[in-house]
Amino acid sequence: PVSVRRLSLKLLETMLGN
């Protein structure tokens, strides 16, 4: 679903330390 995709994007940003 879209919610999962948004969560993944947020996780990616957190990993990048944005």
C-alpha cells in the first residue's frame, strides 16, 4: 500500500540522518 511506501521513505531519510 501507499502507507508502507511512505514509511519506507521515512525510514530511508532517518538512515541518511536527514
